[in-house]
Amino acid sequence: ETIATAAAAGAADADSAVAAARTAFRRWSTQPSAQRARLLFKLADLLERHAGEFAELETLDVGKPLMITRLVDVPFTVEAIRYNAGWATKLTGETFDLACAPTPFQAFSLRQPVGVVAGIVPWNFPLLQIAMKLSAALAAGCVVVLKPSELTPLSALRLGELALEAGFPPGVLQILTGLGSEAGAALVRHPGVDKISFTGSTAVGREIVRHCAEDFKRVTVELGGKSPNIIFADAELEQAIAGAAAAAFFNAGQVCYAGSRLYVQEAVYDTVVSGLGEAIENYVIGDPFDAETQLGPLVSAQQRERVEGYVEDGLRAGAERVAGGPRPDGPGYFVRPTLLARTDPSMRVIREEIFGPVVCVVPFKNAADVVGQANASRYGLAAGVWSRDVKNAHRVARALNAGTVWVNCYHVVDPHMPFGGWRESGWGREFGRAGVESFTELKSVALKL
């Protein structure tokens, strides 16, 4: 059901926002770094104080269970802001002894803010994605114009109100609601924007990169994935089966790094498929405000149709549905968690990102076999490995083409750990030192003594 309406910003709104941002940047970038840190810490404190409200907003907007938004989304967002706030006072350059200079020089580097940043975020983790981008950019001394997804603008607007309450100067943080094809496109093409930080689909990311290349605008894109999750025969199977379910169905599978390609060693294939099928049939699907619910609705009717279309395409291509079935009766954009077996690399369900609660299981023989299959993808965002053989786990983790590899776990994301993808999963990193430094330019200075 419709729960709210939001303004549809266009090119004129983008012009106004960028003009205000350029004015604000001159002051913000020269403020003491400790002042930037203080304001970000205050924003994190205010968000923590309103945690219950934001958890409810995320559940209303996205459809994920309230238990998850209370325990994961909001607390993690608070810590991400605090982590990046700490970097405001720690961004430093280096000093150099020049190797070829005939006379003495003092040489050093500086890290300076890139300027006006346009942050464009998706609908699956709206609050977290917004906070990641704004806190890293503001800590680096940049100013930010944010464009949340038109499907999930509520927590972004509320966070903007908290930023005003925290005392951020006018123009430093602005939020434009609207369509990606209008407000988002206007920001990408705007000559007054110095950097685009985008999280979303690979198709849209490719277009953004093309536009940024025209005027060499700085760009970071965190895009889609088709992440392999590998279970070896020596794994702790009960833990691995539970981990495989969580990897595939967390947030109803609407996660860029979801473990949607499940590879299981032949010796334990039947055991894992049977156990995962049983786990799927026991999933509690329903009202995300119900404490018992494990899986809520998808974000929109369009997304449900997309996911169901992929499942039907896989079945027509010869896949076997081991678990899952027709959509539940009643209102809401629900899709049952689905396990597809007998899949092969020629099928779209193996090659393309579904972004829903669907996992495809494939048997493998040995480490060399599974690494070859896992790396046979245009994506490279994340991967999982389940094995009690530490040597084998290390070797496979090193061999996988992915930005993040989890061993005997999944979904372990932390503000300290750089996150991003290889190949068509994106350029650049978020989180960690790398995430904040991506909003800076590096300048070298040589002074003759």
C-alpha cells in the first residue's frame, strides 16, 4: 500500500543544490577537522537516540523484519558514522626524501577533499548506504548532495532533519528525493559535481561511469554480484547449512553480495540439499512487524515479478525446484524462499543477479573444480568458503576473484574492512581508510631549501 509521497526533484532542484553545495564547500573544507568529527559524532548520538523510530521507518520502507532493522541496520549505521567520524582528524600525507634531486628539498604529500559529492543510493539498505557515504565524505572535508531511491526515501529525509539538529552548516548536506532518471541523472551530468558515489545495479553503474568519463569526474561504483558460497565435505555441515540459508535469504535475498550460487562437494551434496530444503520450508514469512517473522515482502510489485520471472525461466531451462513454491495468499509482495537444483552455467539463474530469495545449488568435485566454476562470472563482489581444513580454506580464499571472502561465516561486514568488488561488481572501496580516502585528492609538494 502507498504509505507516503515525496517530492520529485528535477534538474532545477539539482542546480540549486549544487550551487548551495559549492558555496558551503569553501567553508566546510577549511574548518578544523575536529569540528567535522564533533558534528558527525553528534549525528551518530542523535540517530542512536532515535533508533526505534528509524528501525520502524526502514521496516515500513523496505519490508525487512523489524527485528533485523533493530538489531542490525540501525546499530550498524550508528557505528559506521562513528568510525568515519574518527578519520576526520587522521587523514595525513607523507614526507619524502627525493631520490634524484641534486640539492636539498622538503617534499611531502597532502590529502585534500575532492569537493562536491553526489551520493546515489539503492533501496535495500537505504539508511546504512546513506550514512556510509555522507559520513566518509564529510569526514574528508567534502560536501554532499544525496539522492535516495524513490522507493525508500523516508529514513534519508529523517536523517536530514537530525543533521540540521546536530548543527551542520547550510549546504553541507542536502537530500534530493526523486527518480534516478531525473534527479540522479541531473547530478551525474552536473559540471559542478566533483565526484559520484553510486551503489546500485551494474547496468546503471555502467551508464554513470560513461557519463563521468566525459569530464573525468571522480567516481566510485559499488554494483551487483552473483556471489559463490562453497561448502566442502569436511565442513561443519549444520553450521554451513544454516549459513547458506542466511547467505541467500537475508533481507529476502535483496543483498548485492547474497550467496546465491551454492556449490556443494559431491560427497555431502544430498545432505546439504535436504537440510537446506528443510530449513526453507520452516521459514516464517509474514508481517515484518511480527517478532516471529524471518522473511518479509520484497520492496515492490516490480521486484516480485522480476524474481518470479527468473524462477520460471530456470524451471523452463531444466532446473529442479527442491523447495519454495507459489506466492503466499494475501496482500504484500511476498516470494517464498526457493532452492533450485540441477542448474548449470548456461542458465540465467546462475549467470545473472536475481536480487530475491533464490539460491541455485551445484555439485563440485574438488577445490580446483569449484574455484574454476566460482570464478566463471562477470561479477566479483564476495564469496563464502566452509571448511575445517585451514590450509584448504586459505588457498581457496586466495584463488577466488572477489573483493571479500568469508570463511566459515557470511555477511560479516564491518566499518574497518574495505568493501567493494572486482570486475563488473564495481570500482573503488567503501569502509576502512580506503573508503574515506576515496573522497580525497592526493597532492605532492616539493620545496627547495
